[in-house]
Amino acid sequence: MSWLIAFFDWLVEFFGDPARWSGPDGIPARLLEHLEFSALALALAVLIAVPLGLLIGHTGRGEVVVVVSANLARALPTLGLLVMFVLLLGAASVWPVIIPLVLLAVPPILVNTFEGIKGVDPELRDAAYGMGLRGGQVLGRVLVPVALPLILLGCRLSAIQVVATTTVAAYTGLGGLGRFIIDGFATKDYARVVGGSVLIVLFALVVQILFALAQRVTVSPGVSRRLKVR
Amino acid sequence: MGDGPPSIWEWIARNWDTGRVDSIRNLLTDHLTMSLVPILLSLVVALPLGLACVRWRWLYQPTSGLMNIVYAIPSLPIFMLLISVTGLSQTTVIIPLTFYGMAVLIPAVVDGLGSVPDHVRQSAVAMGFTPLRRLLAVELPIAVPVVLAGLRVVAVSSISLVSVGALIGQGGLGSLFTRAYQNPFMPPVIVGIVLIVALALVADGLLVLAQRLLTPWVRARKGRA
């Protein structure tokens, strides 16, 4: 159990140091960076994947793109992709790192948006057309609300991926909480490694809780069956 | 070094079997060990746990909640936290990957057993199958496609996730990426990515083949239709 004692000592050393709470390498600054990079990558991925998923799901054309991207994203090693982009584009700005982050974040949202739209009960779709709605209206007022739980699931899975990849990206020079791990490991400062690791785990859990809340708030009561319809 | 950077084929030939621990061949073996062990281990653990969740329904909600949390935790910090317990060893990579695998496979086992039609279960009971024989000869075979679909996801993502272990010196082929980053050089990155994706494709293909062999009735039914 000696590792447990060492573990707590490291946590006290890391979180108890007043210098850790200010400056560009302080916890607040690194936390904000991690949030910024993750949010930027996720937002770009949503902007690309949701319209594409809606289009493919609604028209039924290009399903191959969805299947291939999903399989490829799972098989591609994130670290390899990050190093490849940095070697290709240089490390002058954050973009060489943001591009692979976005590339890996797109497929989960794309697949789930596509599956969500495709899985809508055809009778429901026909009923909407029967009521005189046009293609765009059917999509916006019927298909998207019904598919929303799956679209949000895609975004949640993508967020998991992005938070993890942002951490790994510290290796290729990106800021964020991963810096504590990479820099601490390089200098054998295990208080920094352990403290940073705990922060990232907490960060990932908070993101999950926020997504669960978002799902409760945004999904229509009729779709989530919180409202009993007879 | 000769004049000019070597081509990718020259680089492979020169580094394939150097006799050192970081030859491509050794990295490939390490990579296979660190991905195959979690794949098999997660299946072995997820089967009984999934069965328990089906037998005692109240277990499923907390188990799947816990597995959702496990799945959301990034691998790198977990490797780092485990170092103080298991050291800079392959075990440090294998343990978290096993848990990620379980997070996918436990729901797959539960869904798979849930996909057994009720009339089939009742027929088996009526034919006098004991619960154990019913499970082994009827329910598990019917669950195979759903469980194997989960196992394909686990296999492919484990093979690619191992490479993150390179950041603690245990990444199999992933250490080609850290080597390439330290003395900026593209061939190792390309070789690493291609080999990892190829391994994932082979594993995926083998599991598809396994499914064909384990569920011959699916093809027979398609043939008649």
C-alpha cells in the first residue's frame, strides 16, 4: 500500500503549491487551454458532421462514406496522426494539431446523425409529408427532433475522443492539461504527472455529466418518453 | 548515413530485424501482445458479467453506468496513474485497455442474449433442456453476431490505442511515432500507421470469418431465400 501513500503525497504536493494556481503553467490557465482546444475541435467537428450526416441520412446517398470513416477513425492511431501532421505542417501554430483532433472527432457524430435520421419510423416521415410539410420542414421539425438522442450520443462519444486526444496532443507541443503529464514525465516530477492525470480524469467526467444534462434539457419530452402519450 | 535521406523501403529493410529491442519486428510482437491480451481478457471477463446482468436484472443499470464512466476516462492519465502500481511495464497498458474492452462487451453480451426470441427460449425449455445446456447450446450461439460485432470494435480500437503507450515507453509500434518526432523523420510514422491499420484490418477480417463459421445458419437461410 506504499504506492497509495506516495500517491496522496504527490497530490498534496501538486495541489498544495500556491505557484501551481497562477501563471501560464498554472492549473487555471492549463484548464482553460484544454477547454478551448477541446471545444474548438468539437465545434468544428459538429459543423462538419451534423449537416453531412443529415444530408446522407435524408437522401440515402453516400452511405459508404459513413461506414468507411467510422472504421478508419477507430483504426487510425491518434499519436501517429498527430506526429504526421506536425511533421508535415510544422509546429508554428496550433492548426497542425487541431486538424487531426477534428478528423478524429467527425466520425462518431457523422455515424450517429446518419443512423438517427435513417432510423426514424417511415410512417412518421410519411405522416409529416401528408400534413403538407416540405422536405426541409420534415427534416427540421420531425426528423431532427426524433433523431436528437442519437445525434447527442454521437457528440458525447466525440467529446470523449477529443478530451483524450487533446491530452495526447501535449506531446506534440499543444497546451492544456496534458502538459503537466508530458512535462512532469520528462523531468521525473511525478507530483506533476499524478496531479495532471487526476485533473484530466475529473475534466473528462465533468464533460460527461454536462452532456447527460444537455440531453435531458434538449430532447423533446415526447421523444424521451418522459411525457406519456396515449 | 549515406547521401540524402533513405527511402521508406530502405528504412524498413534497415530497421526490420536489427536484433535490438526497437527493431520493427520486435515492436510488432510487443504490439500484438499488448492488444491481444486485453481483447481476450475483456471477453473472458465480460461474458460472465454480462450473463450475471441478464440473470439478475438489477445489476445491469449500475454496471452499465460504471462502464460508461470507465469508457469516458482518457487512456494517458490512467497509464500515468497506474505506473506507481505496475511500473513501466506492458501490464500498465494492458489493464486500462481491458476495462475499455469490457465497457463495450458487457452491453454487447446483454444485448446479444436479449436478442434471443422468446419462443426459441420456450421451445428449448419445452424440449427439456437444462438451464445450462439451454445457455450453451441455444442462447449463446444466437447471441454470437451481437457479441462479435462488439468484439470487432474492441479489437480495432485496442490495436490502435496501444500506440499511446509509447508515451510511457510501452507502445509497441507506437514508439515509431515518438522516435519520428524526436529526430524529425517521416518514414517511421508512415510505417507505424500503415502497420497498425493493417493489423486492425486483419483482426477485423478474422472476426468476420469467425462469425461465418460460428453462425452457419445465417448463410443457409440467405441461400434459400
